[in-house]
Amino acid sequence: MSSLPRLQEAPGKGQCGPHGQVVEKVETVEWVSERVETVERVLKQVETVEQTVGQVETVEQTSERATAVQDGAHPTLISVKHVSRIYSDGHNGTTHALDDVSLIVRLGEFVSLIGPSGCGKTTLLRLIAGLDQPQSGTLTMQNQPITAPSHERGYVFQQGALYPWATVEDNIATGLKARGVYHAQKPRVAQFVALVGLSGFGLAYPHQISGGMAQRVAIARALINEPKALLLDEPMGALDSFTRIELQDKLLDLWKEFKSTMVLVTHDVDEAIYLSDRVVIMTPRPGRISEMIDIKLGRPRSRSSPDFLRLRAQILEKLHLSGSHPEPEFSI
Ligand SMILES: Nc1ncnc2c1ncn2[C@@H]1O[C@H](COP(=O)(O)OP(=O)(O)O)[C@@H](O)[C@H]1O
Ligand SMILES: [Mg+2]
């Protein structure tokens, strides 16, 4: 950068300035020179910032940078690095369900994965759960490789997947039974029935309760093991909009109460913004993470606030779907 011209001499008080004006304030040559140097320094800084802004950061760099900033207060819980998952259709055909996906989920964070059908959301969630293994890349929880399912990672399926032959209480108890702690912890079952707002329905069978109630049972069944992470695959995807909104609030209450980490798969933009600290946008063929958006709105959130609507428009645009919804929001 060329240096700015220096003033040789500043006029004294009462003398005429360069344009004939009477000078009210005395400025010494040193003082003016110092100011010019300051301006030069600032201009240099602006130049550096312009160069930095010009560099495109990868999703992984963004995620790692954010983690580095937040480390300590919010250490990494789950780390997904360069993960690829290819399915074979059995006829020499293959599907790149996930291609070089990296993601960090911090302790206590509420993260939503959003994207159109087939972009690999369920595949990624199943890998995090340990229900499946990638062809390449690594997945860890608190630096331990994820190689199999664990009660430390609760999983809620899209349709609840309750045992039809078991009551609400017995469905919730299956988590404890799987760990061999049922007899010691039996009283907690009734507590969890109440916790998800199903008091009085403990002895009901799945066919006797509504879809929203069934999802509450599925959430209680996962939460009773006090998992470090709760992984939810479109748990509200099949619910009517009223039940869905009610369950979203219930989920937030549970998230706060258990200080749990939640990873939610959804294709509902409003749901993602309403619930999450961060929205991860995925794109299909091959399944990749295209963007991560921090949701810095306070809670409780208003679905009609200008900030909410601005984020909604921004995410829809990222999904290249502005003006339309990615998929039917729910089916009745
Ligand atoms: N078990 C499987 N065998 C073969 N292809 C699969 C299997 N599971 C998922 N896929 C394919 O992988 C892609 C991603 O699927 P999925 O993770 O279920 O997407 P999403 O949950 O985002 O809808 C899709 O093209 C799907 O058809
Ligand atoms: Mg899915």
C-alpha cells in the first residue's frame, strides 16, 4: 500500500489553515503524523480482513473452529470424521448414502439434521447410534470408537417401534431390562410414564393410544437409560400439526431436565429452527453436509417472530426450496 502524504507543519491557534479558515485547535506536526500512521495501520488491517473473508471455509473447518472456540464449556461429545457409507443394491448398483461426511456434536447441544428424502439423514443417525458401520471414516463418542449400539445413545425410531404385545409400562421397561437393571430400578418406570405426560395409560397397549402418545412412550423408553445422547429419527414425522407442536415442547422440556444432547432428524424447517442450537443441512446423491447454521434465538421461541421467519427463509433457500416445503410435513 502506498503511504499517505505527511503534513509538514500544522498551523497554530489563531493562524489561517490551508483553506483560509481560522484554526481553533492547535495540532502539532507529531500529533497529525501519529494520526496518519493510525489510519495507515487500520487500512492494513482492513486489507488483511478482506483477504481472510475471501477464503472459503469447508464445513469441517467451520465445525472444528466452532468446537475449538467452545471447547471447555461445551466439549465435543460425538465426532464424525470423513464418513462414507455406500449401499449395494445386489445387482452391481450402488448408492452413495453418505460421502465424506464430518460433523461434531457438542455436549448438551441440540442439533437437527435436515434435508430432502434420501440425503442420508437416517444413515448418519444409525451410524452415530452404532447400528451400522461406515466403509470409511471414523465415529467416536467421547473419544471412544462407536462400534455397536449402547444405552449411552438412545434411539427413537420414526414410528416409535413399540412392542405391540407389551403395555406402555412394559415398553418403557425394556430399556432397563436390556441392561439387567429392571428389578433395581422398577419404580422409575412409573416416574417416566408420568414424565412424558402419560399418567393413567401405563397399562394401555400401543393400539389403544394415539400416535403422539406412542412417540412419548418411545422417547421415555430411550430416556429411562439416561443416555448421553438421544438420537431421534423424525419422531414427529407422522403426527398431526397440533400433536407435533405439543411434542416439540415436551422434547424441549426433557432436553432441559436431562441436560441431554439431542440429534434430531427432521424434514420440517420450522421444527428444526424451533428446537435446535444448530441446523445441519444435507443434500442427496451423494449424501453430504452442505451447510451448518447456528440458531442464536433465545428460548422459548416464537414461530412468527421476524428473526424466526428470516432463518426459515434462509434455510429454505439453502435447501433450494424457497416457497415450497421439502416433503409433506405430516400424514394423518
Ligand atoms: N439398507 C439400504 N440398502 C440400500 N440402500 C439404502 C439402504 N438404506 C438407505 N439406502 C439408500 O441410501 C440413501 C439414503 O437413505 P436414508 O439415509 O434413509 O435417507 P433419508 O433418511 O435422508 O431419507 C437413499 O438413496 C436410500 O434409498
Ligand atoms: Mg430417513
